[in-house]
Amino acid sequence: MNLQNRINLLSELGFYLQKNTAEWQQTKEKAGIVNGWFTPEFIDLATNNIVTEFLTKDKLEDWANHYHLDDNISPKNVGIVMAGNIPLVGFHDLLCVFICGHKQTIKLSSKDNILLPHLIEKMIEIDPAVKDFILTADMLKGCDAYIATGSNNSARYFDQYFGKYPSIIRRNRTSIAILTGDESKETLEKLADDIHSFFGLGCRNVTKIFVPNEYDFVPLLQSFHRYKYFSDHNKYRNNYDYNLSMQIMNNRFYMTNEATLLVESDAIFSPISQLNYSFYTDKEALLNSLKNNDDIQCIAGDKIPFGAAQKPSLTDYADGVDTVVFLLTL
């Protein structure tokens, strides 16, 4: 398969997803049964972003041209340990390895083991040669390089297993937002999307906000109202009830719209259903203090606009490590 073949194939995969066939609908339904966090709304959100940002022919060609990709590559076998916190979160890694012309062996997450295998099957239907480039396995052994995504705890094991090979090992990350207090209702609603999309489970979800002193939280809480239906989701509701109980038992001040908790905390990571906040006086000083924080994936309201946190482009690489450059140096 040459580069143009791969680009055409990926573009065709995008057309398939756009059709939303009965087969794809059944696959999404099955994924939601396996993982209760994978609701139809959020599977569609992830899919639509993949289609619009990753699988259009023009964007794929521009992406390939940026790296001067060609067919003069010596294919290596890249092992990928995929996460499963949000639907199809590992698709970008698959895409990077495939576009470069390398082979890949994928260890799927048990939380997301329905959607991606279906898309791989579709790629093989479009071009049977794909089956020589993309494999899945329960164990990763004998690969030339590795890309592994997981928690801080699992990353220690990845370091041990894969450290002697060329590798990208990703750990826990989260995203934050900086508000000025002058945000419009529309802007706050976009921030609400950054916070609540995928129930806040992604590393690009905002889990902590910084607000100026004397900030009025009422408009912010009102912007969360269209996600109040989360309280009807059993898994989310269990988290909300637990975190609310912890605030009450510890006699801590909190705010809520009965679905999302607002809690003052220095921590940038927050549990499901909770958004942490801190006050600031000097934005530049705040940005300087955050500059070298390796736990931060995105800064909404500064580096990226509100509403764009969960809409990464082809060149928005996890942890700021350019996956394609890594693959081209193997």
C-alpha cells in the first residue's frame, strides 16, 4: 500500500462513518452495553470529530505533506497499548502509525474493544492489504517500538517492559480553563462542553478552572443546566452522590446545580461530577506558574478557545509529543 492508497482508504472510512449504517448503529449499541459510559451521544461526538478532523482527504494530504511522507520507509512493527476512557480514544495512534506506513499490533482496552475492531474490519473490507498492517493481540511482544497510554501506575510498568525500546509512554493528564469574568453566555456554554463531554473522563476535559477574585459563579452554573440529565445516568449519579456526601460530611463549602459540584481546591484533577476552582489575581503570573506542569494537557481560554478542548486536530498530539516525528525516526 502506498501513501496515496492509505489516504484514500482513510477517506473512504470517513464516508462509511458518515453514512451511519445499521451495522455501525448496532456496533455502537453493543459498545454502550459493554461500557456504560459510552452513551450514543458521546460515541457520536467522538465519531463526528474523527470524521471532520481526521478523515477528510484534504486534511490527510496536508498532514502527510507537512512531514514530507513518502513510500521510502522501512516498515517497523509498533505495539500500541490503547486507553479506553472515552470512545475511540486510541484511533489517533492507529492513524499515525498507519499513515506512516508502519505495521502495528494493538492491545485494546477492555473498556473500548468493540468500536475500533469494527473500524479495522471495515478498513480490511476496503483494502484486504490492511490485515498485514494492523493486528490486535492480548499481549505485546517482539515489537520494534511501543506507544502506551495509561495511568501513572501503569506507566511504571510500561517503563519497565518497554523502556529499552523506542517508546512513547503517556501518563495521567487533565485540562484546565482560565476565566476572566467577562465571558458571554455562549462562551460559558462552550466551556460547559469542555467540562462535561464524555462525562469529563478525557484528558482534554477541563477538571479545574481559575477565576478572578469576586467571580460570579451563577452564570457558570446556569450554563451547566443542559447537562443536568447526567443525574439520570446511574454510573454518573453514583459518583455525584458520593462526592456530594464527602463535601457534606467534611463540612466543606460547595456549589451545585444538582448534577455538577463546584469545589474550591488546589488540585487540578477532580473526580467525576466535580469541578475544582481556584481564584487568581494576576493572569500572567498564573500562566507562568502553570508553564512547566506536566499534568496539564490543554489550557482552555488561553492556548485553545472554549469549546475546542474535545475537538483535537490531526496535529494535536497527546502530551505534546509529536507521534509522527517519533515514528519517522524509527
